[in-house]
Amino acid sequence: MSRGDAKPWHRSQIGPLNPERSPVMTLLRRTRRALVAVAALIAIGGWWAPISVAQSVPVAPVDSLRIRGLTGAVEVRRDRWGVPHIYARNQRDLFFAQGFVAAQDR
């Protein structure tokens, strides 16, 4: 039989399949790559998001304000991340200031 008359190869003629090329191994390899990529994106997002949010929070430039509706002094301090901490003498003023600060942050 000459080379031109040869039949195409069949799996049974070349021996066992290479386990590295099996469909299951290919699927596992692709799944592993996808999970590594997702984990990398989560890690980068977890590092970048707090920095981005902290830099975007506007800090009120005013040192003090007189607002009608308050019965006592209220102090609002922002920490280095821009989170407001509100100190008031009574609950009504505290919630009033909380609403004011929420409106400022919009």
C-alpha cells in the first residue's frame, strides 16, 4: 500500500489519548484561568475602591454654620476617609445634623 492510499489515522491506531489534551483537562484548565482572572479583578477592586471613594468625598470647606432649627451646638468631624462623626447635645439636633450631612454628601 502506497502513501497515497493510506487511511487517515484513527484514535485506536495511535494509542491512548494524551491526558493533557483531554476535553476534561482543557475545561479544568480554562476554568482555573477564569477563576484566577476573577480573583485578580476582585483583589484589584478591593485595593482600588476604598482609595477612590475616599478621594471623591467632598469635605465641607466651612468651619462653622448657623442653621435655623437647631436648639444646641452640633459638631461634625470628618475622619481621613471622609466619614462624618456627629456630636450633639440632644437626639433631635443629632438627626437634624445627620440629614444635613447626608445632603452635603450628595
